[in-house]
Amino acid sequence: MIKKVIDTNIFIDRFSSPDLYREIFLSNGIIYLSSIVLMELRAGVHTKQALKAINELFYFFKQVGRIWVPTITDYEKAGEIISRLQVSKGYNIKKSASITNDCLIAASVRSMGATLYTKNKKDFLAIQDVFHFKVMFV
């Protein structure tokens, strides 16, 4: 079965416009919620309505057993990816802290055998240059 991980930017867009990216959610495959994406979504909550939406998303994925939490190996791989990006692409993680989350997402997506769906072409193309994982850009 096809496994899909949806990046934060797509969930944010869907909260505003539920019909966006329907094909990703309705096509073949099982969607997993990355705990990293959950953290990023929760960090952006500033209203009761947004908190309710994130909580409903969390409880749904928890209920069906599809929240993916990175392993220690995923963290090790993410560290390697960050190091490679700093050397080969000039990334400065002090100025771009979100890249660390993206590296951890990439490592965990590969370890679970999933495909990441994202709008973040810039960072995930750079990550792909130093670390192979499945990604679909929308």
C-alpha cells in the first residue's frame, strides 16, 4: 500500500480552503501524520478555532494509529543531512532553523517507505541532492 506524508504547508492551505489538494487525500494510499508536521502546525496556532482544527486532526490520526514519530536512526540521518547541506549548499541552520525539521521529515519519510507531498520545492530539492527520498511537489 502507498504511504503518504503531507507537509505542513499543504495542511495549512487545506484549513483555509478544504477543496485544495483533494486528489492527494482521495487517491490511493494511506496518509500518515508526521509528529514533526503536528509540532509545526501546533506552533502556528493562535486562535481557538485553529486549536480546535489541529486537535481534531491529531485525534483523528491518533485514533486510526497513523501518527509517525521519527526513530533515533531518523534523527541520526537528519543530522547527516544537515551537515551535508551546510557543506555542499551553504545552509546556515542558525538562520534557517526550519531546515532541521525538513531534514528530519525527509529521513523519517524514507525510513517508513513513504512519499512526502509538499509545496516546499527549494528546501526539499536541496535535501534530495544529498539524501534520496520520495517526494511529490504540488
